[in-house]
Amino acid sequence: MTRYAALFQRLGSEGAFVPFVMLGDPTPEDSLHIIRTLIHAGADALELGVAFSDPVADGPTIQRSHLRALDAGATVDSSLDLIAQIREEFPEVPIGLLIYGNVPFTRGIDRFYEEFAKAGADSILIPDVPVREGQPFISAAEKAGIDPIFIAPARASEATLEGVAAHSKGYIYAVSRDGVTGTERASETTGLREVVENIERFGGAPILLGFGISTPEHVAEAIAAGARGAISGSAITSIIERHCEGEHPKPAKVRDPEALGKELGEFVQAMKAATKQ
């Protein structure tokens, strides 16, 4: 049984709360402290980003997290080291990666998936590779024992939804609205049941809702709409950013790790509590 399957079985009717964090933001040491805090506060799984210079699917908040990590020297290799450390500390927590397509193209697709599997990753989502172009990635992922994840857009065609349902193995990343990630534009959680039902028609893995999930009310609405959980990234990244000092291109650092940990812990506890309503 995979870690995702074990998680959803353990949760039963309870929803999963999955935070997104950029590896190495603002420093490798800070990001480890942040991830430990999230898990101890109740996060059920992790979605981790690998810093990239042109993150086209992300809004300004997460774009700045890419820059902070890159300013601190983040690389694919340093990200692999962090994943291995997280896996060693938290052997049962599902770890998903969000990585842009330039990385597997540069490293070689087979090598890429093998490296992340060895580090301890469970799944990889490549946001700039749609399912219609995904077969080489799907084959390499499954060969390495990695679950390929694809995004189900809010207004996708039936062919796209059918492909996403057929090829996403750990979970399906459903988005509640079009656009990029971020809380700079108003979050929208209307019509969530329709989004979930459109995807469920084709079967497939459990559905997690992302984009615009920034409050406990959003999490509760996602679960009520039939999703098995919710992913929140920009809201957490905004908390991290508020506790950082230093601006691009100079490396940033956390001013007060204890204060950051307190705010992050309270946020995750509230978001996780909303999965049980």
C-alpha cells in the first residue's frame, strides 16, 4: 500500500490537509524548521516545491518564495538532500513534489524520477506538462515507483478530465478556478461540488482541491463539496514571507523562528480542524 493510500484509509471520512512549502525558503535550515512545524501541527501530507527561475503556474507570493530559495543557493541537489532528511524524520508522511518541466528535461527524465524516488518522494506534479503530453513522464514515474499527478482544471474538456483521472495515481489535483496560485486575487470556492462531480465521473484517485484555499472556511467547503482534502500554499507562504527580512537578490532569513513557528502552527491547526467538520 502506498503512503497516499494508507493516509486516505486512515482518515476515513475525515479530510486531508496538505500544505505547500518551497524547499530552501528562505534557507535550507529554515525550511526544515517550517516543515517540522507543519507536520507536528497536524499536516497530513506535504507538497514541496523545487525552486525554479520561471514558475509560470505560480502567482507573485509563491514566485517570491522561488526567488528567496534561489538567492540562498537552492539547487535540485540541495532539494533532494532536504527531501531525504524529511523522509528519514517522517517515514509515514506522504511527500509530493511540484517541479517545473525544465528540471526533468535537463537531468534526463528517467534519472530525474529515480533520484526523487531514492530521496523519498511519493509523487511528482509537473504543472507545465499537461496530461496530453505526459506519457514519457508517466512511464518514467511508474518505472521509478513515483505516483504521477496531473491537474484537473476547473473548466477542462471531458478528454482532459478522463486523462487526468486515468493517469494521476496518488491523488488528483483539482483546481477551484482558472489562473495562477496566490491570494492576491480573491479566493473562489463557489461551484466546488460541480468541479468535484465533473472529475468523479471518470473515477480515479482521491481528489484534493487547491488554488484559493486560504482559510478554514475554504477547507470546510472543499470537504463538503466531496473532495478528500485541500492543498494550501500561498497562505502559508505569505506567513513565511512576513517573518523574513532581506530582499532579492540578497539572501533572506527568518527574524524570529519561534514567532514564525507559532503562527504557522496555529494556522495549520485551524485548517486541519476544518477537515473534521
